[in-house]
Amino acid sequence: MIEAQGLTKTYGGKTAVYNLSFTVQPGVITGFVGPNGAGKSTTMRMILGLDEPTGGTVTVGGHPYRRLPNAPRQVGALLDAKAVHGGRSARNHLRCVAQLSGIPQRRVDEVLDVVGLREVAGRRSKGFSLGMGQRLGIAGALLGDPQILLFDEPVNGLDPEGILWIRNLMKKLASEGRTIFVSSHLMSEMAVTADHLIVIGRGQLMADMSVRDFINTHSASYARVRVPDGEQAAREKLSAALTEQGAHVQPEDDGALRVGGMPLPRISDLAHDAGIRLWELSPHEASLEEAYMRMTQGAVDYRSTADHRAGLQQAGPVPPQGYAAPGPGYAPPMGAPGMPPAGPGVPQPGPGVPGMPPPGVQPGYAPPPPQGYAPPPPPAAPQAPAGAAAPAPREGETRR
Amino acid sequence: MAAPSAVLKSEWTKVRTVSSTMWTLAAALVLTAAVGALLSGVMNATFDDLSEAERLTFDPTLVSFFGMMLGQLAMVVFGVLVISTEYSSGMIKTSLAAVPQRATFYVSKVAVATLLALIVGLLTSFLTFFLGQSLLGDHKASIGDENVLRAVIGAGLYMAVIAMFSMGVAAMLRSTVLSLGLLMAFFFLISSILAGVPATRDVARYLPDQAGSRVMQVVPGALNSDETPYGPWGGFGIMCAWTAVALIGGYIVLKKRDA
């Protein structure tokens, strides 16, 4: 169990973490999410006693970390993939850490097996890839068989197999009753890994709730409805009928309708009453990523703006207007409202370029929707992440 | 709380398992002995060219330790790397997460590295002495002569304390480049320049290496140098005081600053 009370940290004039209070419970995976620079690593370092809080306290198992009896046997941490002397072999690195807490040498080989580094254990860690470095760090965290584990961005640099491995490892550790606190800036990863979420932005707590509650609170579910292709009139008619009954209807690029605020059977009934056939009626859930983006959009430190290429335009010869072919490649992926034109001299094709496949762009790259109004997420994006996000809460429920 | 013996053991593994340890300590030994032997041979060959005063205060023991000028730099590198690689590699996070008691961590680290430096230092000083004397012909000193054993053991202690001083400085600065840049410039240039200029000589005398090397002299005012206002152990004490200040400074930085 980890408890933070009014945790605050300032570096010089900059506040990294402000008045953060939360509790990390044993037996579940607690995801610690926030954009880059939100204060996740700083918080982890304060938990481990590496940084002294400017204000507030944080305790691990009831003690401040620096006063914890035999800390390495109680808490294991992966802070930094390469927090290792590069000239030392993986085995010798673990040996140093093991000796600190009186862990037998046998255990070193055990954890090397667990993380799959047995064969390269004799090699200097200098030559390790980022993924191997992560595995070595995880091995170090597991050495003391601790009840509390902290992982800072553990999936960074891991391949899909490695990501799956660490996910299953954390789930197994949590099911053994351990406290697992894992940070990430990838909400989609947390959606399938964590049971509970602590979201911070600009060093402040934005949410502390279960993954299921987070989705329910911060996103809306909706239905996708499709009438047979070419039946434009039917589509208009259905749209009007649904709107009349209080649903929120939006057309999508591929001709489907996005219907919010109405249960699926009711939509089916209304379509039936209007004599309209449906080719599709499917439930959808806005992904965790979208809810997260909406929540933290005001708290993103590093935001990109459109590249106007003005400097280049001045330096080089300006292509004559209309010469540059308006290929679909220039289209903004979402056809997002309010997005400025990409640059002078390049004609902007409309959002719904005919024949353009739905771009496989993560919703994470979608420009934030206008402030104060929470419209459904941009079209064509949510399918993939929503599908990925859906299983997690269900698994979470069966476990409880 | 991690037991101090466990931390000592771990620090021993740490220092043992990086190749820089072996290289720097070997360099310290070889440089000190080889340069000492070379200068001893040269001194023996050119003894008659020395001035009368220099011949009267000829100190064969000190001559054989002339290589310390270079050998100590390798000890500086050893001392700096022991501390600074923790920071440059990020290992410090792992170390302090495992040993939250920073005093235990720091004392163990310095103790293990100092012990190693002392063993290598003593090995170097005895080897250097006998090698140098064997090349000094008729002018050689014997280990049984008055104060000679003190000078030889003192040379070994000097090397260990130089390493400790460097550890303290590295713990304060936390950077390999910064620490080496400062210490190399100091020991190789600044200290000898200040000692060479008459105006600053009286101050330079109290610098750690100048004061500490007095312990290697057998003849007071050896080779017609100025008599120091302190004795061999007095000079060594001044060096130890410098080192204590550096180590305490390093501890305060480790204790106060975020890792």
C-alpha cells in the first residue's frame, strides 16, 4: 500500500507536483497516467525517497521510504531502463543489488530466467537494446520478491511480445496480492492492463477511480447505424426519426450514422417503425484514450502546432497555385473542424475525400475538440482503440 | 535497513566488476614505478652534475617516488570514477532505492574503494622503492635506514588519501568530466605552478598534494628544497584535513540533494 498526502515538489520556481493525494491498493494494478512532464516520474522518485518532497508526505507500507526496514525486500522498482553501469554484465549488476538485501545468488539466475535474459547475462549491459534494458530493470525490481512494485514506463522500447509479457507479469503479480503501481503516458496500454487509474496533469490529480468508472464518467457510448448503401433517402428519414425521439445523430464519413443517447433496441424499433432496413447496428464505446485526451488537453506541456512551412516558402520558389496536386495524402487525417490549412499554396481537399480509406491514425493525434463542448470523437478514428479498450473492464469485473 | 556488511559486500562487487577499476589501479602502479625507476636511473647517472647543496641533501627515497606525480593522476581517475559513474549511469537510483540510508551507502562505498586504493598504494610504494633503489647504485637508501620505512608506507597512504580526496570532490560535483577536469588541472598544473612561483610558494605548501608528499621525504629540505613548517606526519595531516572536508562536503551534497 502506498499513500500520498498533499505531495508537492517544486524545482526552483517550477512546480512539478502539486498537492497530490492518493492511495495505491494491494491486489490490483494501479495505472498512473499523465502526459509527458505531468510529474509521474517525480512522484515515483518521491515514493522511493530519491527526491525529498517540498511538501506533504508519502509512505510505503506505513513508513516513509527512507525509514523502511529492509526496503529492497519490500519494494521493487523499475525507474529507468538504463540505470545500470554499462560496463557491468547483467548478472553482475543483479548480483550487486542482490547482495544489498542478503538475497542469495540463486535468485539472480531465477530472475534472469523470468525476464528471459539468461543467455546474455554475461554480456555488458552497454550493448543492450532498450527492450533488454527494460527487462534487466524489471529483473532488478523482482529480485527481492517484494510486495510492492513500481514500474515507470515499463513498456517503453518493448516489442509487442515484450509488452504482452510485462502485462501478464503485472497481472500475475497483482493476483498474488501485491501492490502494483505502473506509470504510462499511453492510456490505451493502461486500458488493457490496469484495474484502477490515477490520472495527473501538470502535477495535479485529475482522476482517481477504477478503469470502468473512468470510462463511464468521461466518455459516452454510442451506436453505429448503417442503412443499405445508396439509400440516401432512408438515411435522412432515419436520422430525422431518431433526432425527433431525442437521440444525438451525426453522420459519419462512410455513410453510417453515429447515434448517441439512445439504447440499441430503441433504435432498432424506430427503424422498424419507419420501415427502414439496417445493415449495421453496433454498440461502441469511446475509448479510454479519448476520455483521457479530453481530460488532460488543458494540461499538456508540449503541444505541436501545424507546420506552415512559411520559412521554406520564402526561401524556395513558390509553386504556382494549383500546380501542387491535391492528393489525398495532404488531407488532414480526421478532417477535423477548426484545423488551420496546412500551408499556403497547397489546396486543402475536403475532409471526406471520396475513396479515401479510414486513416489508421490513433485518436491520440486528433486535435482536441473545442473547449466546453464534448462532441463525439472525430469520425473514423474510434473503432480500433475502442475495440482494444473494451476487454479490460470486463476482465476487471470478472476478477472482482 | 540494509545491513552495513551487505552494503560493503555489494560495493565490493560493484568495484570489482567494472574494468575501469583494474585499468586505473594498474596504471597508478605502473606509472609510479616506471617513472620512478626511470628518474632514479637518470639521477644516478647525472649525480655528479648536481649542485653541492643538492648532493648534500640527496634523498634517494624521495627520488624513487618522483613517478608519483603521474601515478597519483591515475588514482584521481579511480577515485572519481567510483563515485561519478553512479550518477552518469543512473545506477545511483537503483543503489539508493536499495539503500535508502545514504550515510551507510556513502561510507561503504568510500571505505571499499579506499581499502582497495590503500592495498594498491602500498604495493606500489614498496615496489617503486625497491625498483628505484636498485637503479640508484651507490646513492641508494636501505629500507632499514632511519625514516625510510615511514616514507615508503607514507607513499602508499598518500595514494589512498588522494583517491579519497577525489571521491569527496566527485560526490560534490556528481560529474565525471567536471571532477576530472578540476582535479587533473589542480594536481598536474595549478599545484605545481603555485609551488614553483616564490610569491605563492608559502600558500601552495598547504595544498593537499604538496603537504601530503612531505611524508615521502626522508631528508628534510631534500634536494635543496625549502624546509617545510610542518613535519612529515604534520604534512600528511594537512592532506587528511583537506580530504575530510571534501568527503564531508560530498556527504552533505548526497544527503541534501535529490538523487
